[in-house]
Amino acid sequence: MDWTREELEGRFDLILLADVSYRGDAHEGLLRQLRRCLRPGGLALHADPLREESTRFLRLVQRDFVTATSRATITVDGEETMVRAACMAREESSLRQWLEAPWLAGGLLERPWQEGCTG
């Protein structure tokens, strides 16, 4: 999907974004999709390998969403790599509720979630 031109149909309780924010020219389109498609009370979960462009995107997201981040070292094909997960919600109460969900709080990345978005 071209985030800058196409419109995703529907509204969702959960949106998963994996390594989609690596190009700065897609950031506004991704943010527009999140604003439009994330239901009130919903959660967007963004994962990336700590790319600088993704850090810029996550800072941009903070204009409209409350965020919490976590990082973990994972092994892929025998090599360790750092991964960042960022949770985004419209309201702090919704974010806290999602972060208490067993599948997320129980160790999605097995690291504590931090308030705010860090690079």
C-alpha cells in the first residue's frame, strides 16, 4: 500500500505497523492513516530496528497520540539485533489499559514500557 496516496478502509481497535516508517516521505501519510483508522480506545503498535527515520516518525506521532516504548535484543538468523516497539493511543487511559493486557504486559518484548517516545 502507498501510505501517501491510498486510504485504508475501515476503523480498527488494533493496528500493527512493522518497519514501515523508514522513509521520511511516508510519515505524513502513515500519520494520516492512524488518525483516520484508529478507533477511540484503540491501539497502534509500531515495531522497527531503531532506525533514525522511524525515530522521527515516532516524534511526529506524539502530536496526536500518547506513546510508550520498549526495546529488546532479539536473535534473527543467529544474529542479535535491537528492536523497538512503540504503542500509540489517543488517550492516556486507553494506552494504560492496553499496556495491562496480558499478551502485551506479559512480555511482548519482555521489557518495561517507558512513557514517552525516545530515540
